[in-house]
Amino acid sequence: MLRLILTTLLVIICLPATASAQNNTYYVAVSGSDTSGDGSAAQPWATIGYAVSNAPDSSLILVRPGTYNGRVRLDEPFATGITVRSEQPYRALLRNNDVVVTSYYGQGITLEGFDIAHSGPGAGALLVQIQDLRGEPGDDDVVERIVLRNNIFHDSYNNDLVKVNNGARQITISGNMFYNQSGSDEHIDVNSVSEVLIQDNIFFNDFAGSGRSNNNSTSSYVVIKDSNADDDNQLGSRDIRVRRNIFLNWEGSTGTCFVLVGEDGQSFYEAQDVLIENNLMLGNAANPLRAAFCVKGARGIMFRANSVVGDLPGLAFAMRLNTEGANLPNTAISLYNNIWADPSGSMNDFSDTPAGETDAFTLANNLYWNGGLALPQSADDLINPTNDSTPTLGDPLLAAQDDLIVPRWNATAGEFAGGFATIAAASMRWLGHTASRVQAALRLIKPIPHICPATICSAGRAAVRPTLAPWSDRTARRRY
Ligand SMILES: [Ca+2]
Ligand SMILES: [Ca+2]
Ligand SMILES: [Ca+2]
Ligand SMILES: [Ca+2]
């Protein structure tokens, strides 16, 4: 309460009636001041953290171009929500030699349009961390309704780009670009949280483009797991959606995956009720990965209408479903309406799925193509293309993906490689280049009765056929 009163007093003190903060719009600029500024266009504040602590609910905070060094704290609760936006997309740079953006106490905050990176080698761990430190982690009062939208998260020199953990919930990560994490860590580490939506993002690595060496040591682009059991009152990540993202240009280790569910060998399900749909996974790079999609010790995982296309050197092309440590066997794994296509004909291993490590799965209505050669088949694996009772076998007419331009941001040119001004435009490029063909290929797949298990789909959606057009509803925000 004291904090609230102080905050209220600060707002009153800092926002005299003469402030020109029209329509709840406030400004931050590198030339601004947190002591003499009032947040108006003429007298902007100097730091985002100060603006967040002083702007009222429903505010729009516009951050002027420039480089902002130091930690950005998004730590106030807002019932309706505020937006903190780079006034010119990607022209406000957030830099720190430690974690750059944190939300440990925030509610209802959208961060939009920034270029976010470590300042260089030697930085402390993580670029962005969202975790619940409101009271006890994962109790009724949690960090929630945090949105990361249209940002470029790149070049962590220590650990993940974005970590969401310790009981946070209702986190949306939408329309961002991710490249170059560090060490055996991820672009997004979804760890012991619930209701996370990851959609319309582009994930790739391009270490050389950042003047770094590629050690083939990085981990999955997205991991969904629980490292800390019930220490945070949350046992397993739950209700996670990964949809309409583009994954490409693998430079990571041979032990990890574009998307990995479960990692830490726990004795409980590290993730439950996870939907991975309509993603484009492009095997354009020469660096082998473990498999496009991997699950270790999880329940209720649906992988549908994804397109895994390209040479994609991998220990397995499509998936690895296994257990490690104290993991329970995977159960309720559904894989349908996907395309697994290697136009180069080098798909020599379809899955790594040891018997006994997955006890219930559905494989139905997928398309398989190995450049005209025989599909791989292994008696050592639980899941082979022959397990699909309604397969589509044939050429989906998807091109080899090895000539793709990696769409990294070029600040000097003010555009993404390929000549696009926004992440959405760069994303649309892929739609034009590849996804229209993917959509054509998906039309080859026979529609099937919906087989969404009750653990994932509500009764209201249970009769609905899964969408076959992956990106036609890019602006939709509906939840499952
Ligand atoms: Ca809490
Ligand atoms: Ca991590
Ligand atoms: Ca936990
Ligand atoms: Ca195998």
C-alpha cells in the first residue's frame, strides 16, 4: 500500500496539469530527464523504467530513437495494461552487459518494436527474463499479461535470449525476430509457466553475421520444460501454444531441436497440454540437429499442420520422442496433418522413438516425401511412416530450401536482409517464397476427423477440423 501511495504521489508530482501528455501518451528520450522531465513530448523522461513506474494505466509510452544502456524493469501492475513502444521500429536500442529487460513484478505490460541485445562478450546471463516474484512464485498473485511484440532479440553472450519461468502466466511472444543465443541455451526458455503463446516469430541463428564464431554448441530455439519441480508451486509447464512461427538456419548442437518439450529428466511431466501447429521448419543449413521436434517426458503434446521441409541434416528428420533421467514415458502424443519433406532425398532416419519411452501416440494423415527415394524405416523405432494409417505419399512440390536468405536486421541499411522494413514483411517474404507452396501441398492432405484430445481442445472445438491453411489467419488472436 505504501508503494501504491508513493507511486500515486509521484504521478501527481511528476504530471502537473501543464504536461502535454495527451491521450495518455508519454515520451522517453536519451536526451530526457527523470528528475526535470514530465513525460511530455517536449520534456521526455530518460528511462523506460521510470516511465513505467509513473505512467497511469492505459498509457502509451513512446521511446525515441537512441541507445538505452542498463536494465529495463517492467515491474508495475496494470489492470488494463500499458504499451511501451519504440517510436520508430527497431530504432530504440536496449543494451546492457547483464540481463537487459526484466519483469519480476509486472502485470499488463506490452513491450514493442525494440532492438534488444547484450552490449558484448562478458555479459551476465539472459537478455530478457519474465518470472513471478510477486509474493510466492506461482501463487494466485503472479506476473501476467506481459506481451513481447515486434522486437528483435539477438546476440546474447550468456544464456537465453528470453526466459519465462517461475510461475508467470499469460505471456504472449508475438511477431518478434530471434537470433544468436549463447552456449547450451535457447532463444525462448519456457520453464515452469502456464498460458504462453508464441506465434508469428522468426527464429534462426547467424553467428558469422554478428562477427561471432559458430561453435555448434547452442540448444533448441524453443524449449518447454520445468527445471525446478514444485519449488515454485507449479509442477510442469502447461497450456503452451507455439504456432505460425518460422524456424530456419540451424547452427546449434546435434543434440537439440527446433522445438524441444521436456529437457531436465524430471520424474513428473515437464510439460502438459502443448500445441505446436502451423509452423514452418526449414532445413536450409548444413549443420545437423537432433530432430526438428523432440519430446522427453511430457503428456498431451500435439504437433499438427507443421511443415518440415529441406535437406535438414538431422540424427532423425521428423522427431525424437524419448525419456531421460527420471522421466515418465511420453504419453498422448499426437502428430497429424504435417508435411515431412526432404526434396534432396537424404531422409535416412525418420524418428528416434525407442519402444517403452512413449506409451501412447497418434500418427495420422501426414505427408511424407524423400525426394522420390524410399522412406526410412527402422525396427528400432516405435514410430515409422508405416504407422500412419492415412498417409499421403508423394511430392509436395516444395523446393529445396538451401538458397534461403537469412533475414537478419541491418541497422545501417534500415532493413532486414532481403529488403524488408519490418519483421512482419520479412515473415511475409517466406510466405511468398515457400509457404504458398506449403499451402498448396497441404491441400493435398486429406482432411480427417478432428482427433484433438480433451486434454488440449475444449469441447467446443472438438468437432472442428484442424486448419490446413497455416498462415491465413495471421491476425487472429483466438485462443484454444
Ligand atoms: Ca506470486
Ligand atoms: Ca535456458
Ligand atoms: Ca516448477
Ligand atoms: Ca531412428
